[in-house]
Amino acid sequence: MSHLRTRLKKTIEIKQMITMYYFEFGKEYVYQGEKHDFWEFLYVDKGEIEVFADDRRLHLEQGSIVFHKPNEFHRFHANRVKAPNVIVMTFDCDSPAMKHFHNLAIRLEADERNLLASIIEEGTHAFGFPFRYPLRDHRLTNGPIGSEQMIKLYLEMFLIRLLRRVRTPTSDSLLPSMVKEKSDEAVVKSIVRYLEERVGSPVTLGDISDSLHLSKTRLKELFKKGTGLTIMEYFAKLRIEKAKLLIREQPNNFTEIAGMTGFGSVHYFSKAFKKATGMNPSEYARSVKGRLKSQG
């Protein structure tokens, strides 16, 4: 007996990756611009930037993404106030559905940010980090199996998820499960906001529990589900990211930065910073200056 097969339709298919970068720029950074015959998107993970694309000028804040279609001239610069962290990816895709990404600039939602984070995570498994061009010359051989394919799959999922949002009107009637999901997301955002406001102070689960009127168990459960990290892991990462930002913005010495990010001493700060980044604060500061000289 012959069985009929159904070929699955592909709305978006990524043919090849060209570049994948996670940049940590200084607040004075200026990128002079380029154009190329493939797709690019630029996502602001921290800070703010000004983007110029052909005749458009866009102000992108943290959490926003912009797409550049093939052969569109584009450039950007930091705003001289906040040092930005930026994700840039370029890829080949000739799927007709990509027309909906022409001139698209949008703020990402939580699940979209999680997919983007998954792409970067798989990228670090597949290629040496920090990512360099061409990617194929920096493949890793000891990472989890299928990492390169996971990059492709996550990227396609990310684009399809965005496509659904820009193509489908928001419904006024939400299912109960969707309402609960929104509520859970709001709790996670409240915890993140609480931590961000106290990055230079000691914080305990009890403090957060009292402030948000939720049990410690519930807080831990929702936060781990929403971010993939424990609250204290996230807080430690937040403190290091704040320290990196302060180093790039340059007005403070390391002792001052240690105090501003809640570390008891500059020695403890330096030790924690090196454990998190692989560099001590001085080495990181020199690497930032080196990137500015080579890219400015």
C-alpha cells in the first residue's frame, strides 16, 4: 500500500547566516554605515541608539528591534548618554513573507526576547564567542549536538512569531490562560524593576516578597519560569551589567563603581567581575577603548 505524503509549507526559511554579533559599545560609539544584499536586524539589549536607514531616522530604546532589507544603506550611533549593548544578525532569506519586515521597527515582547536569547545561547555553543566573521572559521567541535541547526530553527521561530504579531490584529477577548500568562509576566517585570532600582543595595527574597505581597515560593517559581534564572542569579548578573555600563561611560573609578553596584570592596568587585566576564575591570576597560579605536 502506498502512503501519501504531505509536504509541509515553509513560510520563512533561513538559507544561510552571514554574521552574528553581541556588541557592548561605549556611549560615544558611531557606526559609519554600509549596505549589503542580505537581511539584517539590530536589537537594542541595553541603552539607546539613533538609527538611520535610507531616508528614515529612528530612535531605538532598550527592547526595540529594526530590520534592514537587502541593499538598504544603514548606520547608527550611541546617544552619548547611555552606552548600548546591541545584537546584530545578518542572514539570507528569499521567502516572500519577508516583505512584511521591510522598514519594520518594533518593541519585542517577552517570548520574542526569550527566542532571541536562545539564538545567542546556541550561537555560543556553535561558534567561538565573541562571535567573529566569518562564522564558519570559528566553529566549535565540543558543543551540544545540533547547535547550528538550533540557531536556524530558533531564528525561523523568532521571525514567524514576529510575523504573526504584525500581521494579526490583537484580539480584545483573551482566553483565561492568556490572561494568567500576562499576569505572571507582570510579576516578573515587577521583580526586575525592583532589582534594577536597588542594584547598589543588598536585596533579599524576603524584601521582594514583602514589597510585592507574594510568597517567596511563588516569586521563585514565576521568575525562574519567566527568565530561566533564579532571582539572585539575575541580580548578580544585573550588578555586573551595571558595572560594565559604568566602566564604558567612564566618569567613575573602580572603587566608586564597586560601591554603586553593591559590592563591599573593590577586591570583591574585581573578583566577581572576572568570574562573570573572564576579565578584570581594568582589562575590560582597555578592551572597550581598543574596540572604539579600531571601529571609530
